[in-house]
Amino acid sequence: MAYYNEVGLCEENKVVQVDFNFVTTIRLAIELNQNQSVKLLLRKVFDLNRKSYQEYLMLDFPKILHAPLVERIYPFLERDHDEYV
């Protein structure tokens, strides 16, 4: 499996997905007021800290800022340049 990932022959499943309306799992959880789910999803995404999740978070960023508990996005904002790339 590691070899196939390395040569790009298979895709890795992501914790956060985007549907055909460009609504991610995090945004859906925020809209449904599922705070524990949002907390767990964000914690896992921040632990993985992969560049591929940056686009998903930026897509949901305006919605996350309007939601309560905006401090849960602070780890994303506090990353340095090396963590962005």
C-alpha cells in the first residue's frame, strides 16, 4: 500500500470530504450544531496537518468564523510558513 501511495497509483481517503455542492463534512456538522463532531474532526485534521486539508478548511473558513466557538480554529491560524507548505 505504501508503494502504491508513493507512486501515486491510489488515493488516500480523507477524514473531511466535499460533496457536489462544495459543502464539507465540517461545515455540515457546524450547520447541524454538532459541536462534538466539529471538535473531533478539527482535532484529527490538525493532528494530520497535511496540505491537502488546507483547501477544505479555507472553503469553510467564513462559515467557521461566523459559528460559535471560533477559538477551535486557532491552531490552523497559528501555523508557521513551513507547516503551510
